[in-house]
Amino acid sequence: MPKLKTHSGAAKRFKKTGTGKFKRGQSKMRHILTSKKTKTKRKLASIVLVSVADTPKVARMLPYA
């Protein structure tokens, strides 16, 4: 069995937690922030977990995470 390649784009976006779940950042925080409410920006700045439905796809892209 040959070595599996890590998806380099996914490696930059996802990190594995101690319990085996994947965490991710949120979108809409790059620019045009003056028109967004402070509450919205504070909520979007947090790290969230990848949904249960998408976890197998992310795990396949990161075989050695």
C-alpha cells in the first residue's frame, strides 16, 4: 500500500481536536467589516467544529491528521 497524500488545501483549513473531531474557521471575516455588526463579527471570529455530515470527507483529505 503506497503512502496517501494529504490534501494541502484542507491541511491549511482544518485541525484535528483531541477527541478526533475537526475544527474550522468561519467565512465572511476578510473584508467589508465596517458594514457588519459587532455582534456578528464577534460570533464569526470563533472556531467551530465541522458538521457530522462533512467529517468523513475532511478525514479522507487528512489521512495523517
